[in-house]
Amino acid sequence: MTPRYAIKITSDGHCSLRSIQDKKAKREIREAIDGLASLPESQGKELEEELAGYRSIAAYRKHYRIVYTVVGSTVWVVWVDRRKPGREDDVYAKVQKLVRTFFKKR
């Protein structure tokens, strides 16, 4: 039997989800998040450099990325947003800013 992981969404993750207006996109994103309860470390791709330790999976026609990390038996969804390569408002740029801000506070 495959172990099940608990799914938790950070407060920033909730904010990013709430900002998505498209109901179909939001539904498919939630389904993808629910799917992380089973083998999250084998899904998506490992992120590198400043985002090492995080993973991302594509959702809703590959337009959105769900960025998450696995801690023990819990999947923490950190941010969900559109992929916009090379732009300041790209999902990975936003997560990098979030991570920098988090570690500055510590």
C-alpha cells in the first residue's frame, strides 16, 4: 500500500489560490494538489539553486505551477501561480522572493 501524505497549504499558498479567478483552473489545480498525497517526491520536478528543497508540478494545461516541499509525511503547498518565463511575475520569481523574505526574518 502506498503511504498517504498530509496536504497543508501555507497562508501564502492560500492567498495565491484565492487570486485565481478561473473556476475550471482552480478545480484542476485543487485536484492536482490532492494528488500530491500519494508519492509527492516522485511527481513534478526538483527545483534548483535558491529553490533547492522545493518541487513543482504543472497544472491546468501546464499554465500553472504548484510549488511545494515535503517535510516528513506532510506536503506543504507554498505557492500556486501562472508560469511566465523571464518575467518578474513568474511563479518561480515570486517563490524566490517569498523564500528570501522568509529567511531574512529568521
